[in-house]
Amino acid sequence: MSFKNSVCLILGGGKSSRIGQDKANLRFIYKKREISLINYLYEKLQPLFNEIYFCAKTKPSDLKCKFLKDNYEYFHPINGLKTFKNIKIPNSNSVFVIAVDFAKINKSSIKRLFYKHKRYKSSVVAKSIKTHFLCGFYKMSDLKYLDELDENCKIKDFFIKSKAITLSFKNDNIFLNMNTKSDFEKFIKSYRY
């Protein structure tokens, strides 16, 4: 299963002040080797997308995917999208956007999002207990709305401008957003990788 005409954009974890270090560089044991969170997510998504980009303020030393440097002043996801918009991606109709700390996402959930996106020809994001603006497919043509938003805007503002829709999921567990060390420990203990 792969998503032709789509690329993937992984967004860095902001300031990561509550967790105490850059989320992308969080390390754990996977398949009997130590791996960073960003490379774990890359390995998970790599079979699905032709191209995967990671956008953040700083580049992890062992990064396996393509890096886009976010030079904006503010630590907002909107600026990762603005950075991505400025590169030329041929033959791509949509971009799957995901935050680096959404490491529990699974292929079947991405597939559901993709098919709703294709069916309705609309940008679509996941919704469980809350709306996950950083887990969904955005149409490349909707990126034009980023020009109307300043670098201090919230990703929700872009979601509203693009008239994106949501897809409901019953399992909120796959959208664990790691903001603290206890969240990361919960990921390590509960996730079967």
C-alpha cells in the first residue's frame, strides 16, 4: 500500500519545554537497537510515501529523511507548513502532515484518512476526543491559504481557511501526543513495536 501523488511532512515538536529535550531526538530501543523518535517515524512511514520531509529548527544528527529548516521566529506548526510550501514538489496532489510525536499512528488509520481525502477531494484530518490538525492529508492547492496567515497563527486557522473536513476515530490511543516524559514512557511501555 502506498499513497501515490502524496508526500509526507513530519513536523518537529516545537520548543519541547515540557518534555525537557527535542522530541525528535528522544531515543528508545526498537528491534534491538537504539533509535530516535524521528527515525522511528520515518521508518514506519517510508514504505507508504515516495518522499518524506522533516521540518524543524534544527536537524537531528542521524536524520534519515530530507530536512527542511524552519527559519521562522515562532515555534508554530503553521511555519513548518509555510517552509514546506516554498519547495517545489512535482507530481504531488497532497501532503500527509504529522507531528513527530504522533508515533503511535498506524497504517490503517493513514489509509482511512487518505481514502476520505480522495473521495471528497478535500483536505482531511483525524478527530478522536479532539481534532488532530497535525494528522491528516492536506491538498497542495490549499497551501495557498498560508499566504493569508502570519507566522504567529495557529494550525487551526489554516484548517478553517482550507475548509478541511474531519474523519472520526474511536481509538484515541493512536493519537498520543507526547508532551511530557511520562507521555514518552507511556509510549514505550504500551506500544508494541
